[in-house]
Amino acid sequence: MDETKPVKNIGWRVALAGMGINLAFGVLYTWSVISKAIPAEWGWKEVDKSWPYSVACLVFALMTVPGGRLQDKIGARIVATVGGIFVGIGMILASFSTSPVMYIISFGIIAGAGIGFGYASATPPALKWFSAKKTGLISGIVVSGFGLASAYASPLSTWLIGSYGVQRTMLILGVIFLVAVVGIAQLLKEPPKGYQPQDAAVRSATAAAPVQIRECKSGEMLGTGQFYLIWFMYACGAGAGLMIIGKLAAIAKMQAHLNLGFVLVIVLACGNGAGRILAGMISDKIGCRKTLFICLVFQALLMMLLSKVSDTNILGNMIVLSIISALIGANYGANLSLFPSHTKSCYGLKNFGSNYGFVFTAWGVGGFLLSLLAGRMYDLTGSFVIAYYVASGLLVAAAIGTFFMKPPVLKTDKA
């Protein structure tokens, strides 16, 4: 980098572009609205409605690994563009079928892969423009788009389905997201090699003994026990939230006999997005471990509370259930801010795309297993209660795991 030529900091533009991409890809969270609207004549069981969403979560997470590696090598712009194309094609293909298998292939695999590529490309370039003291905040802002997406996508999907039916809705959304993501992806840009944020440079000049986080390659990261602890905790925290997100409209109807499930999806989305930003800001102040412990314990209590919801008690009231949904969304969203921040703190930024891709597979595995569990338990027992109990137990186990989280690796040796 030419030291005599100042570099214009476009970090906020890149961060907002990443947020915009996630706003589009958050269509995944509208599945509870889409699945609830699937016509009876299609002959889908409740577990059939779980499969496309569960597979999409799993594929999404798995594809962040190659997506992260590619964006580390060829840049976020190209990888995010490919992701937008895949999501659009997947949803368009789904619009031509009524088969669960075809929805698994088109929405679950193709669109899920596209979301993975785009998601892996949204956060890394934004973080590179800012200093470490803003890691939690910037991570939270970028990923908040994914959580907030349902706030617009849910009512939009509800209106489109009511006007045009499920199949044409998938077609319309596919075209919209293809164009939107490909366009926004062109705003993603990494800083030049050797770039240092201004506030980081000031601290380096004034600090008595500045420290550096060791830049680990993925192979090194996978050789640490800390990675597997992080992975397990992430799977528990994310899986519990995804289970509720995928079934929220059905939960409202089946437990509280409320037909306004899409409203709860919107409320949860607002909590989801706000929780990511708030948790990021809090973690910058009190640390990731303490923030994560609070969120996991709170989420476990909310799961137990949700198991008591019915139309015969106050918990089944629309206002009360909305509050519960918002809090579940906020605590779930915190995971999507805290784990990337912790990954960067432990393993560095140079290979962050690839490293966080491996960590993020926990999100997919957790969502895949617990979403299927919820559908299967309902088919067997006519209730989601057992799934709530299992999720609550896993959240408690993850909260205990925070006591074994080690401080970030602070070494001066370079990868």
C-alpha cells in the first residue's frame, strides 16, 4: 500500500451493504409463514414442512466454509454475487413444484447454498475496515439484516400468498432477491493490504505494550479444543432459536389458537435484529463470555415458558406471546453477533472467512436437528413440548460451557 496516499475509509458503506445482503437472505426466516400456507391438497405432513427449512439451514451453514475460503482468496464481491444468483434460481425452481422433494432440492440445497456464500461474504470485509474495539458492534450491525428480514418479508410473503398463492410467491421473491443481492454485492470491497483503521493506529502509538492476536489458519484452529467447545455451544444456542423460528406460526395456532402467526414472526424478527446489535455492543463492554452466559440462560427460561403457552392462560394472550417471541428472537440473535466476534478474538482476522465458516456449521447442524425434532415430536405427540424441554436442556449445557471458554489467544507470532 502506498503510505503517502491516504485511503478513504468506506467501512460504513461496506457494513451497510453486508446488512442489505443479509436483509435479502433473511427470507429463510419466513419459512414458518410459507409452510403454514402450503395447501392441504399438496399432501404434506408436518415433518415434510420441516425438511426444506432444515436442509436449507444445514446447507447454508456448510457452504459458509467454501464460501469463506473463496472470499478470503478472490474477494467478497464475487462470492456474494454467486450467492445471490443461487438463491434466486433456487426459489424460482421451487415455484414450479408442489413436491416436498423438489422443495428440499431447490429451496433447501440450491437456495441454501446461495445463502451460505452470501452470508460468508458479508461480515469479513466490513470488519477489516474497523478496529478491534468495534468488532461486536460491526458484527451485530451486519448480521442484524438477517434477523430483521422477517419484519418485511413476512408481511410481504403473507400478502403475496393471499394474492397469488404459494407457487407464484416463490417465483416473485426469487426474482426480487436475485436482482437485489447481485446489485448490492457490487458495493462490497476489502481495504488495501496493510490498511490500519485510524483509531487502531492511534492506540498502537500510545499503548505501552500493544498485543496482537495470533492469526490462525483453519487447520490450526481445528486442532484446538476451544473450537469444539465453541461449536457445541453455538449449535445449542442457534438450534433452539431456529426451531422456534421455523414453527412460530404453527405454535401460535396450535397452542394459543391464534391465526396471526405472521405478526409474531415480525415481532421475533425485530427482536432478532435488535438482539444482534445490542449483544455486540454489550460484549464490547463486558466481554463475550458474560454476555453469552446471560443470553443462553435467559433463552432456556423462555423455552420453558413457551411450553406453558395455551389459550387458557395469560401466556396465550397475543400481547404476552409477542413479548415472549421478541425476547426469544433477541437471545437467539445474540448468538449471530457473539460467536463471530469471539472467533475473530481467538483466531484472528486474516483467515476469518474460512475459520468462521467452520464455526458456523454448528448453526446449521443445530437448526437441522432441532427443527426436525420439533416436527417429529408434533407428529408423534401432537405437541411441541418435548422439543421445548430438549432445547432448554441443551441451552443450560451451553451456558455451563461458558465457564470453560478461554481468553483470546494473545501472541505476537504471525501465521
